[in-house]
Amino acid sequence: MALTATNDFVVKFANVNGSGSASANQLFAKSILRMGIPIASRNIFPSNIQGLPTWFEVRVSGAGHLGRRGGVDLMVAMNPQTWDRDVAEIEPGGYLFYDSTRPIPQSRFRQDITVIGVPLTAMCNEAYDDPRQRQLFKNIIYVGALSALLDMDPEAPAQLIREQFRAKEKLIQPNLDALKMGRDWAMANLSCPLGLTLARMDAVGDRIFTDGNSAAALGAVYGGATVCAWYPITPSTSLAEGYERYARKFRTNPDGTKRYAIVQAEDELASIGMVIGAGWNGARAFTATSGPGISLMGEFVGLAYFAEIPAVIFDVQRAGPSTGMPTRTQQSDVLAAAYASHGDTKHVVLLPEDPHECFIMGADAFDLADRLQTPIFVLLDLDIGMNDWLCEPFHWDDARRMDRGKVMTAEELEEGKTFGRYLDVDGDGIPFRTWPGTHPTKGSFFTRGTSRDRYARYTEEGAAYVDNMQRLLRKFDTAKQIVPRPVETHAKQPTPLGVIFYGSTSAAMREALEALEADGIHLDALRVRAFPFHDDVLDFVRRHERVFLVEQNRDAQLRTLVVNEGEIDPSRIVPVLHYDGTPITARFIRAAIADRASATNVIPLSRMGAAE
Amino acid sequence: MTFLNKSRFHHPQLAPNALGLTRRDYEGAISTLCAGCGHDSISAAIIQACFELDLPPHRIAKLSGIGCSSKTPTYFLGAAHGFNSVHGRMPSVLTGANLANRDLVYLGVSGDGDSASIGLGQFAHSIRRGVNMTYIVENNGVYGLTKGQFSATSDKGSKAKKGTINTDEPIDMVAMALQLGATFVGRSFSGDKAQLVPLIKAALRHPGAAFIDCISPCVAFNNHEGSTKSFDFVRAHNEAVNRLDVILGRDHIEAEYEPGTAIEVTQHDGTVLRLRKLAEEHDPTDRVSAMNHLQERKAAGEIVTGLIFVDPEPEELHDHLGTIAGPLNALGDADLCPGAAALEKVNAALR
Ligand SMILES: Cc1ncc(C[n+]2csc(CCOP(=O)(O)OP(=O)(O)O)c2C)c(N)n1
Ligand code: SF4
Ligand SMILES: [Mg+2]
């Protein structure tokens, strides 16, 4: 039986990298959004570049589920190198779309799927002479054919093409023609539509479709960052590039001079060194990196913690350890960030769930860094960072001003205000600092990674050292109150079960919670947004008999942090771990929790049914 | 010679400079280095140079790595902010600081272990980026702070205090700086204040990457017979290429030299560097000539000192980046935040 579904299926494109497929696939995805239907899209690009395969997965979800679903209903197989595995991945009853120009032996198809052949290469060869055009328009032609097969409103891609080429009007008509060629061919030669159809709805609203790296970079621009020092590493590179793009657009003076500085450093040590130098000197500065970079930055992060220098580190996590799976996603730097460096250190870590929050936290991180005078880690992951997500639009309050924290000015020094660089004047653990060059005779001090007294004088005296370390703990306590609070959602009925999650797990978690509720398993849910943990986090654990902690790493890193920092009995927190490098799915969470929850005191499903 | 006198009674020599500051206003805390350490003489030369240049001390940022040499910023310019960073990483911290505020004078102090061993990469990259700074390596051929191990600038065949002979080739940081595109390269000796002070002055006035390799004997671990970084050895093998006078823009220039025996280089800010030539074949404004001379004299067993190369019109990092003329750290919300209306446009483009 062929699959049938409306606004609820998964299309996967198997392409050859560099074939121009990315913009065609984007056109396909955005056309669905323009029909008011929510989608979730993901790029899958292996680090091993043999055969240059890339995949692009679009989940169409009228219900608004934005996590990865798993499984493929329609495969658009455009890469002969990956043919066999692509065909094997199709769900029973699913569909295979392929270029039928060259015959493919029967044995390489499957009996339980519907096969749709379109002679794309032949059509292109006939219509175009230029090989580059043949290549590019082939992609547009398959979008046209798919639009007929899925009953897509043809005006949606047409309008996107007109918008995209507004500045290069010559390109509009040829693209529209290619789109029409594909659509007409499918209408004439295939039975359209398939069992999978799109139907216009109004479920997108004013949401935007963008990736977390760009959003975090835009947040850095809005947050007032002026210095970016970085070293290329997947999946963080597009964050630095995004900053460059937005800063060039928004921070270039009419004479061409720039109100920002970007240095591509020689390595991650130099990147963080520059960030610390700039932060020390009163600029808002950041770096973007991934796990291996975090390891290299270790010594410097300890310096910034101990010498109390603002710095922002965006860590777009990938699968470790070591080079691991560099183009696959994970949440496996949580402990490395929270406890980065030697000696007793702890750091503020922010955990955005989607690009919308990447923007917010990307800006807020700079206020936090200045207020707390310490490094702030913003932990994205490849899934949020490099994929386009449907999310709430960005907002900005024009009344907002940068919070530069406790910086003593020349005027205050002149008035005779007492300045002690490491003096806790009001009990929050945060001392005043001065920027270099402030005053001719007052307020200068020596910054060092060695122990010092409250007036920044070098000392190896134990009491002074302890005094300072205790103040740093007080400061961390202050951080607890000002970092983003966790967000709790309550089950429809009182329940002894809770679930904690964070970051890119959110979308899959929301979907899983709905499904579990339908299964009769009720869970209160807490999305953790920052470390140090607000009291609400530990309170949530105490209020529930059993808490699941869902995360995308092997060692249950956030759970370790909760257990350790909250001095919680580990048996109360059940880890639910997904770490094969693919984004976590609702199916996985649902199965894992249902499995374990049934062993506890959930209302049995049969009784649930009886009560209804 | 190296002890910094901190007694507070007023001495007739404490004449003020153009800012009304005395030499004492350029001093720092009392040195805790070994009595006789070359590094203290370099601190004294830095104090003298900044005083003579009338630099406001608080407009200087002094940065260092880790080592005895890197401790010295505490011992000069007490009114300046200082940053004793991590081992070998002063250059990146200084670069970042410079990005934040191009209006300060940046003075980086490092050791041969700090810059030629653990920090060789950062040294090289800060030079090739053209960071506007004065970068002084206090070069004693050993790790003083960790008690006398050979560093990467130790000469092959040089003997350690305990008798081991160094078998590795030395890194010549002057040769590297020239190759990497430093626009000011000098070498001096902590024991030659007359040479060192003008060299530091000229470097501080140089609007680009200025590098000074200053041989600075470690009296505790590398001042014995058989060492090539001892006071005696350096005195015997030191060959100055020129004698430098730094003439500030305001000063009257008098020609007091034989034509042909000196050249004058006018730096961007009007400072005139008058170089009385001591080595005939060396042209300090020609990088290739400087490199050749250095290698030739090195082969002859000499340590070339003096102002080895200067480009009077250098480019620096901010020129390459195209940043605004003023400090980035002075920009406010209006300069930095594009605002809500611009964000609405961004949103619209993402639908
Ligand atoms: C990462 C790291 N490794 C090792 C050390 C130990 N250490 C401190 S100073 C130093 C060598 C300093 O040598 P140099 O820069 O030549 O300075 P000097 O003491 O000779 O002036 C070493 C190895 C350190 N501080 N940090
Ligand atoms: S150990 Fe050597 S380098 Fe260090 S202070 Fe003593 S003499 Fe100077
Ligand atoms: Mg040394």
C-alpha cells in the first residue's frame, strides 16, 4: 500500500555536493512554508568527501513538529554514488523519485515502494546548450516536477524565484521556465498527485526560517560586540562568517571604515587570547569554535575566570571526542564548558533551543560577560547552528542599553571613590574594574593569573587567596540569579514524573511529550537554559519522584552537573541518551521514556482507557 | 647598576619632562629579580625612554607572558595598566587589546622561552599581522624562572651552568622578525644603556610592529664561562651596526656629523631617527641588506646590534582591517546596535 498523508511526511534529497542543489532544495522548502505549512529541514553532510554526497531532509508537519522525525517517505535520489543506501532508507509504501535518463537495472529498486522516473538529464540536454545551465536548471526542473507530484501551489516557488532574483531580473524568466518544464512534464506523464500532498494552511504565522549560527552572530552585532577572533572549525565557521556579513551591513561607515574588527587567528589559543585582550581593554569580544577549540582554550579560560575578564565563547558542538564525527551533532561539551580549565573553575553556560534564542542569548551573553566579568559560554550544536529552523521572529527593544557592568570612570576616580580591583563593595562578589588609560594617576592595576589581594597586589598568602576564591563563588551565586531561568511546562494532571532537557532537544521533546500524554504517560517538563542552575532546577528534581534527563551525549553530562551542583541522589535522575550523531527524535524519546516509565507508578494504559 | 633606587628624597637630577613628570613617575614597584639580572636594566631603559618621550604613563598598556622577564612590567610604569597573561601568549592578548583601543601605546615584554619556545607561533603571527606595538624580548638563552634550562635561543655549543652542552640550533628572533615583515627590528644588550634607550624610544614612536631582541644575561643561571649569553661574551662579540639618536619633532636638528657617515629616517609622526653608521655595507632601510648583513656577521661569530631595519611608513593591523580611526571600546549603543526597525527587515528577508 502506498503511503498517503497530507502535510505530514518526510522528503529527503540525496545530492552531489557542488551541483547547485542547495538553492533548489531551499526553494522547495520555502515554498512549503509560503503555503503556511510548518517544516523542519536538516542538512546532512559527511566529513568524508568521497563522491561528495550531501543530503537535505524536509519534514513537512502541519502539526508543527520541528524535530527530526526519522524515516523517509519520499526520496529524491540524485546521487548515483549513494543510490543503494538511499533506496534502502525509504519507508515501506514510500516513494522514490529519480532521474530516469539512464536505465537502472530492476534489481536496484524495491518492490514495496512507488518509483517515479523523470528523465531530467535528457530534458536538460534538449533544452540547454551550456553545461552549467544544464546542471543548475536540472535542480529547478525537479522542484517543478515535485510541485506537481505533491500538489504544491505553483505560485509559491514562482514568487520565491521572483523575490530571489529581484536584483538580477534576467534570471527570473529562465528559472520560471525550468520550474514550469518540470511541472508540465509531471502533469503530462505521471499520475499527479501522489499519496503525499500539500494543502495550504495558516500555521506558520510570522515566524522566520533561519539557522542558529547566523542568529547568534546577529545577536552579537545587536549585543555590541566589536571584536571577533576565530579559527575555522566546523560547525562554527558560519557563525564568524555570519558576524562578518551582518557587521559589514550594519557597522560600515559611509567612508568605508568599520565599527568592528575581525581577525582570523592562527589557532584557538590566539583567538581566545585576543578576545581576552580586547575584553580587558573594554571592548565586547567573542570567539566561535567547537569542541577541539574549547580544549585548546583551556588555559586561557582559567585566566579569564581568575583575572575576571569578560569574554564570550560560542561553542557549536559536534560529536567528539577528538575529531569524532565533525559534521554530526551532539551536546557533548557541557562539562568541558562548565568546568573548563585547571584549578577550581566554573563558568556560566547558556543553552539556546533554536535560532530565535540564539539571537537573544547571543546578545545577552555580552551583558552577562560585562556584568559578571567572566567568560560566558553559549552552547549551540550543529543541529541548531547549521540548519534552518522555523522559529519566532527576532525582537529588539530600542530602549535597551548595553549593561557594561561595574566599570569605574575617570570622574568617579577623580571624586575619590575607593578603587580595589578585587574588592567586593556590595556583597554580590563582583568588583569594580577600570579600563586601561582611564586616569593619569588613579585606578591603574596589574592584571595577572597569579594570586593577589583585594587591591590587585601579588600575594601568596593563603588567607588572601581563600578570600578571593570565596568571592568568586559569591559571584557565581549572583550569576545564578541573572542567567536565563528554566522554563517549566506542567502535565495535564499531577504527576510524580518529570523530564529535564535543553538546547536542540526541545523540538523533539515537545513532540514526544504530546505523544506520551496520548499514551497516558504524564510528565512535567523543565527546559534548562543556563548553568549555574537556578534554584528552580533543583526544586523541580526534588518535587518529582523520578526525573528523566534527555540529552545528546553518552555520559549524561548535564545530569552529572545537576547531581554534582545540587548534591542530588543520582538514582532520582534517569538518563535518556542519544548520541549517534544524528539529531534526537521524538520517536526515540517517546520509546525510551515509555519503556522506563511503565516500570514506575504510571497509570497503566488499560486503566486509563477504562476511566475515559 | 641594575638596582632601581626607590628612596624618596628629592634629587636635583629629578628634573621634570614636558608633562611635568619626573623620572620617578615612570617607575613601578621594587624589583624582586636577582640583583644584577639584565632584565632590571631593561626596565630602567624603558623608564628612561618613556620619560624622555614625555609619554603619559597611563596611556601605555604593558603586557607580558610568564617568566622572570615577563614579571618586569610590575617594576616600571606603575601608573599604567599591566597584564601578566599566560606563558607564550602575550602577543594575542596584546593584539586583542590593540583592537579594542588603538589610541594607547602597546608595550609587550617577553622572554626567550616565552617567545621563542612555547610562544613562537604567537610571536610570528603578531609580527606578520603588523600589530602596532613595541615587542621586547629579554633574551638570556635560558628559562630563568624555572631555573636554567636551555631555551630555543641558546646557541649551539653553549654550556649550561651544570655543564651540559646545547646541541640544538638557536632561533634568531631578529632574523625571523625580518623575514616575517616586522617594520622595525633592533637588537641590543641590557649592558649598553646608551644603545638601548634610543632604540626603545624609536620603537615606541614607530607606528607598526617594532621588535627588539635585547640580550639580557641571567646572573643566576647563564652568566658563566662557556655561555654565549654571559655579560663577558656579549661584550666581546657585540658589533653595533650604528649609533642611534632619536630626535623628536619639536627638537632642533643640528647637523653634527660628517656627510655620508649618517642617515636620517623620518618616522610617520615626525620623529627623526639619526643613524651614525658603523657598518659600511648595511642599509637599515633596506630589508634585504639588513638580512644579508645579519647573516654575514653571524657567520663571522658576531652579535649584530643596533637598529637593524626600519620602514618609516609602515602599515599596521588597523590599516589592514579598515577599522575606524578612534577606539572601538568608545563606541556606544547608537554606533553598535542596528535597532528594531533594521531587525524587522532582517525578519522579513527570512520568511
Ligand atoms: C603552560 C606553561 N608551561 C610551563 C610553565 C612554566 N614556566 C614558567 S616561566 C617558564 C620559562 C620562562 O622562560 P623565559 O621566557 O625565557 O623567561 P626568563 O625567566 O628567562 O626571563 C616556564 C617554562 C608555565 N608557566 N606555563
Ligand atoms: S633567575 Fe635569571 S632571569 Fe630570573 S631574575 Fe634571576 S637572574 Fe634574572
Ligand atoms: Mg629566558
